[in-house]
Amino acid sequence: MEEEPKRRRLYQVWRGNNKFLCGGRLIFGPDAGSLFLSTVLIAGPLVGLCCQCITKMNSSSPDHNQQVLGLPVLIATVILGLADMAFLFLTSSRDPGIVPRNARPPECGVVDMTTPSTEWVSAASPHLRVPRTKDVVVNGCVVKVKYCDTCLLYRPPRTSHCSICNNCVQKFDHHCPWVGQCIGLILFVQRNYRFFFLFISTSTLLCFYVFAFSWLNIVAAAKSVNGSLLRAMGGEVLSVVLAVYSFVSVWFVGGLTAFHLYLMASNQTTYENFRYRYDKKENPYNRGALANLAEVFLAGMPPSLNRFRSWVVEPEDAMDVVGVLSPMSGGVDLEMGRKGVHYSPGGVPPILQGLDYGDIEKMNVKDRGAEAPDLLMVPAVQQRHDDEGCGGGDNSPFVRDQDAERAPPVMSSDVNSER
């Protein structure tokens, strides 16, 4: 009796570096631990301001009615703080627009001789011949899309591979270490970018809010000590600390908010702004400032492209595709910049399978004066088999020419004898 294949949830066998909670309902980046630091940096000054409000409310000083900090300030502080925390959590726990990866590379077909790319993907599989890039037309402009060696697909326009999460993300903006997640969207509809902007803009508002009321509290205290600002600052040390902290922080989050306002108005991402410099050339995605802003704030929220809670059959091998690079093992991963393992029949690397080891002793051409054999020459039977595997036969000379060009030339005995 055959055993039924083992079934697991998709998030349990996901090959990215993400972390999942609540049964795959929440998805975080591998550096989600930075959320704790971000929470402390936000909650710390807010808790200090709330403590000051409560202290002033319970104070029995004669100038109690002149205190700036009171119940309204306390309520507003709690509301703004909870809103900022909510935006932080929504940014970090949502799918940023991960493109579902393919289980196998594209099928070998007729090689396009007119492709502008001269680089061909062959490191992951010796039988795979697909162009590294393709040209697509977006709003009348030609845009190049690149083949992803890790996800085994051509990335849609504006898609990039995040080396931290190990996923292709649509309209990849950047990977934010403060929220521990990639920032992106899906097909002109926001995923978590909207929440990210609300998070940094609310943080900027909180910096101004804390600074203003801390300084007003110092000024109110100065009136009770005959207008001496230094004596007031000595009595309100916590307000001085909060004012300095918020003044320094606003330059970071405020500058980030202003920068992303510019990106939204011009329909750019952080990645595109630093790499393509659309301010110096035409941006094919720019539809005008108002339309670009409406795309961010008024568009609906689509479902994730990945159903992380769906049931899938767990493969017996971690990577059952012959010749495909596994990002979780050792060899060279072109996307991740680290080592992985090439899986090949019999454990022999593909480039070594066609070598004739019996003729290695003939390599000493200086002593024997015979022509050295070409060890990289694939036997005729295997060559016909490879040609048939790519659907080529005699009709795929370009593939054989590519193999011949990659083979290093072997010096003949005539050249050696002349030397």
C-alpha cells in the first residue's frame, strides 16, 4: 500500500527567509527583532510625556491652573502613540508583494537569435538556455526585465530581488531595517507602502508634538521662578531630555517623510531613484503628481499573490529539480551572493560529466609529440541526447556554439613544438 504524500502548509515549506506567526497569517522579515528596538524608541518618549501629564494633574501647586500638560495632552499622546504603533505593526506583518517563485526553470524552447542580451543563463543548469534580460514596453518606453536565478522567473517590471528576505518583491522600494520587512506593492496597488508612509509621517508628527509640549512646559515652569529659563530647565529635566531627543529624531524621520513625498509625487521607488535616476531621464511610470498620490492613498488593497495557508505536497528532496541551484545549500547563488549546491545526476558537476578521463595520460604532448585530445569534447551520443533535450537536434546550432565558446582552447602539439 502506497503512503500518501506528506502535506504541509505553504508557509511551512517556504524557501524565503521570512518568519511566520499565527499559522501563516502574519509574515515578517528575517530581521523582525528590530521591531523591539523601534517600539522602544517610539514608546520611550511617549511614556515620559504621559508621566509628566499625570504628575502635573496630581500636583497641588498654586499655579496648577496654568499648567500646560493635562488631560487633553495625555489623551492626544496616547492616541498618536497607538496609531504610530499600529502603522508600524501593519507595515511589518503584511506581505509586501512577494512574487510566487517557480518550482522549475522555464521550458527550453527555440532560442531567440535577435535578443539584445548576449548573456545566457547556464550556471544553474547546463541544459537551460534563456536570455538574461528581456525587453518589454511600458507606456511606450522599452524596459528591461531580468531573469532571477533564485526564483526561476523573469521579474515583472519594477520588481527586484531582496537579498535579505530572499524573495522577488513587486515595485520593490527598499528593505527597511527599522520595521524588519520589505516595502512594496502589487500591480499599481499598495501592499504595505501606504502603512510605511503613515508610520514615518506619524513619527514625524510625534516628534514635533513632544518637542512643542516639552518646551511649553519649560516656559510655563520659568514663569513660576521669575522668568529664569535655566532654573526652569533644572527643575524640568525630563522635559529637557524629551525636547532634545525629539529635536534630533525629527531630522531623520522628517527628512525620510519629505523624501518619500517626493518619490510618491513622481511615482518612483527608493531603489529606482538611486539606480536609474529618473530625474535625469523620462520616467515611464509617472502619471502626474495627483494621480501618483491617488495611487498610493486611494487604491484598494489586493489579496496576497501567495496563499501561505494553502496545503501543498512536501517534496521528498529539498530541491528535486536537476541542475537547479538551491538557495539554502552550498555553490554560488547569483542572487544571494553566497554559496549553494548544484544538484546533478550522480553527484558529478555537469561540466565534468562529458570528460574522457581515459585519455588524460595523452596530455603530455611534449614527450610524445601527439596532438592532445580535447577533454571537453562531449561524445556524439551524449551530444545528440542534449540536443534532443532542448528541442534542438540539428535545428539548434546556437546552443552548441555557445558550449563551444565557453570551452577553453587547448594548445595543440604544433604550437608547443614551435615554442
